Amino acid sequence: MFGNGRRQPRHQGLDLPTVRDTVGYMHDDVVRTPGCERLAIAFGAVLREIDALERQRITASGNIVAARFVPFRRRRDEPDRQP
């Protein structure tokens, strides 16, 4: 019904803090494993990307001034209601 004129992020239903914790545990394990340096770098990049997504989510959700009314659209199979 109400919208801010922007498309919702695709990760809306994703629990980023849980994903970040899980990847963080894997990163910590890999850092201590000899021969897995490239994998540790990759997990580090994933953690930085998750941080960027969380910052983007905070910025996008904090703009209440940009909210606008989106008109209600009746479904085609729903009959018109007459008072």
C-alpha cells in the first residue's frame, strides 16, 4: 500500500546476521588451516560484501521521507463492491 519508490532489495527475506556468523566461523577455521590461504581470502571477501549489504539495508530503510502512497489495485477476478 505504501512504498518509497524504490525496488525492495532481493535479500529481504535473508537473515544476513546469521549468514555472516556462519561465514565468519568458516573463515576463522580456514585461516588456521595451512594451504587454504586463497579460501580464507575468498571468505574475507564474502564477509566484506555482507557488511556492505547490511550498511545498504540500514541506509535504504531509514528514508521514511521518500515514502509515497501506492494505490490499491483490485484483482481481476474480484467483483466490484457496491455500497
